[in-house]
Amino acid sequence: MDRQQRGYSIKAVCEARGISRAYVYILLGAGKLQAVKDGKRTIVTGESFDRYFGSLPAAAFKQQSAA
């Protein structure tokens, strides 16, 4: 996805982040993502997309010893 994009469809958010439509709506309902309406279309703002996904912590993995 273009980092300068102003908004994303629900489908684009799902595809970019590998999450379900239901989870996108959960994030919207919780106020973690913001959206605007354009007729029937729901557009997630690029600013909220970048802010939320940029705020997630890095994954930590335990080092595994070679067998």
C-alpha cells in the first residue's frame, strides 16, 4: 500500500494487514481506526491506519537452540 494514501477501503485494509473484515470493524468500533463514509463506502483514514499499525509492539521470539 502507498504510505501517502489518504484512505483505504475495508477490503484494502484486510488485504494489507491480513485481518478479517470483522476485526477491522472491531477496531473501528473501539476507536483504534477512524473512517469516513462516501455514500455506502466506508473509508479508513490513512492517518489512523498508519498511527494504529505503527503503534503495535514488535513481536518477540524466544531464541531456539539448533538441534
